[in-house]
Amino acid sequence: MKAHVYVTPKKTVLDPQGQAICNALRKMRYAGVADVRQGKCFELTLDDQLPAAEARAEVERIAREVLTNPVIEEFSFRLE
């Protein structure tokens, strides 16, 4: 089983990298892009024997305690 964890700055936190990417896209004439938030993606390979409910709880704990800075970042994840 794989888990994909997405970490991005909170909406209330300034994202200078995202703004720079957005400005570059506008200069390159990609007119349809209104905003960019830059973040990180982690792919975790989980033990296949781990039940889905335990896997979900474990990934959420890892994301909350290790992969994000809760003051300025938020996360989402999906299991496959």
C-alpha cells in the first residue's frame, strides 16, 4: 500500500515561492493561472499487512508529527 502526503503552506501564510512561480507563468503568457501554492509531496510505502484503518491513522500521525510544521503548514493525504 502507498500513501501520498501533500504538505502546503497554510492559506494565511505568505508563499513567496508560489508567487514567484505564478509571476513566471504570467510572464510566459499562461493566462489561466490565478494562483500557485508551492508545497511538498511525500510517497510512503506501507506494510501490506497493515489494516486500512491503522494505515490511515499511522500516516496521519506521521504527517502531523514529522512531515509538517503545524504553525505554517497543513497536509492532506491519500492511500492507494
